[in-house]
Amino acid sequence: MCLQEDPLYLSQHCVNEWVKPAALQGDAIASYRMGLQFQHGISMLTPDLNEANTWFEKAGNYGPALFARGDLLFAQQGNSFFTKDDSEQMKSLLFTAAQAGELGAFTELAYVMINGGESDSALMLLSQADIVGSCDAACKYQLSVLLENGEPENAEAYLQSAMSEGDANALLETALKQAPDLPETRAKIYQAAIKGNVTAMLWLMDRANESGDKEQAIIWRQEAAAFQDRYSQFELALHARKEHWYEASSYWRSRNEFSNRFKDDVNVLADSGRSEVREDAIQYTKQFSGDLKKRYQELNAQHDEPNYYLEHNRLLNQLKRVRFRDYSLSPWRIVAEAPDVPQIELITVLIKCQGDIKMGV
């Protein structure tokens, strides 16, 4: 039963009674799943990345755990404490994970190269992965991005292949090339959203707001926040505080941590034309002089872009975040009827009720 649960959001029963005891006895898969619990947080608890890494290390050479350790280091790039040794360890872990069969590690290594200004090396790496049959849908999407200026026909072929294999970025970008009012467009964007694409969630949020469906809009806002859209986390924390939902406010603040990374995210994403983020960046930068004053003037001269989604998706992919995870719609929905109760508890109750019905209880 526990193996059938979402590995990111195991019930407390499964964690305490089965997964943790197995991990303490040295089971690699259980250790990996314990790491996931601490990486993303259990219930309303604050995540503990150091504890997560400890459990991932206990999983030894288990491929997903190696990938997760490299991914945690990837997300820490740019922090003052991130050293050259950390960078080398990140690359080593990702390469070892790729050799262990974690194909997504190839794509993450490519992102490392791109961030370091080595786009040609990234293209070579992913092309070689494709030749040997180790290029998954995310890899093909990234190849389409790397090739779109120099080899547009090959780029489109890779994009279509990635889309047909279910890559969330490819689903979104192929949908954005279609008329927005087509049912197929919405279907593709919905698929991208349920696979964890934040920009797709924001597209659905915007459409819900346009139709006056505020309840559906807030659901997609919460999903975007759960999938690391720091601006949405900030907005939800602020809204919860105004409504005196202090536990919910604390929950979203714990995801955001109100660090400089949030300011960096907003500054980068402001260039997409997403109006709420651009306005927040303007309000932040106008307080300062020097380079930030120049940035304020630059942002002020820009215009909001209603169709900001493609640029936003590309910029979002450049941010240093935990990039890969087992995607499913987040159960962290703070519902209006019970704003401090995670949706997973409601899901657990429903599952129990269904079980009781089947048993004739």
C-alpha cells in the first residue's frame, strides 16, 4: 500500500511504520524516500535539506538518490557558501547518476554547462546521449532549444518528439504556437500543468481569472507555489496572513524563506512581461541607487506582455532550483473550507472511506 502512494507525500503512517524502519535497516529505496520527505517537507513541516541529503547519502549508489544529491547542489549554485568543490561534486554525482540509468541527469548536466556559458558542450553532451539512446523527453526538449537558431528544422523535430513523449515544456510550447481558444491548446497546457510546469499553471490561473472563476484561479496559484514559483509562495503567505490563517502563512513562508533568491527570481522573471512580477521588481528596485536604479529605469521602460508565457518558461528554466522530481499535482492545497489543512489529509480520508465501502463497513 505504501509503495502505491505518491513518493513525495507519503502518509505519516507509511513513513513512521514502514519507510523509516526500513531505511534505518539500510534499505536504499526507503532511505531515498525518507530523503524526499525532508527535501519537500512532510505535512506542514519545514523542509530540512541537510537532513534530506543525509538520507540520500544513506541510499548509497542508488541512482535516484545520486541524482537527488546532485540536484540539491544544483539548487544551491549562486549562494555564498557554494564552493568550487561543491560544483565538482555536483557534476560528479550527476554524471554517476546518468551512468546508473537516471537519464534526466544528462539534461541537468547540460543546464550546468549552459549556465557556465558552455552551450556548445551542452549540445554535444545531449547529442551523444541521443545517439546512444539515452536522450529522454526532457533531453529532446533541451536539444530543440539549443538548435532553434542554427538548425530550426531539427529543433522543431526534437520539440515534436519531446511533446509526443510527454515533456511538460514541449507540451506548453507547442500549445502556445496554436490559437489560445482551441480545445487542443487548453488540453496540452493542462497536461503540462499536471506534469509540474509552473508557466502552464499560471496560464490556467490567468484564464480562470478572466472567466471570473476565482476559486479555480487560487487552486492554480497554489499549485504554482507548490512547484517552486517563489512569487506565488510570497503572494499566498501574504494573503494568508491578511486572513489570519497563520499556519498557512507560515507554511508558504517556509517554502519561500524570503531569501535573496526570491529577489533574484523576481528580477529575472520580470523580463518575461509577467505584470505582477514586473511590478514587484519595480517596487523593489526603486528603493536603491547605483545598478539597481538603472534596473528600475530599465523595468519602467518595459511594458507588460499579456502573452508572457513562452519567455517566462524559458527564464524559469534558467533559475537555480531543484529541477527534477516525480511530478504529480501537489496535495498541498490550502482549501477555503479548511485553510490550514493540507489536501493530503482529505485525500487520505477519502481513500479510507472508499476502502470501508468496499469492505462493507
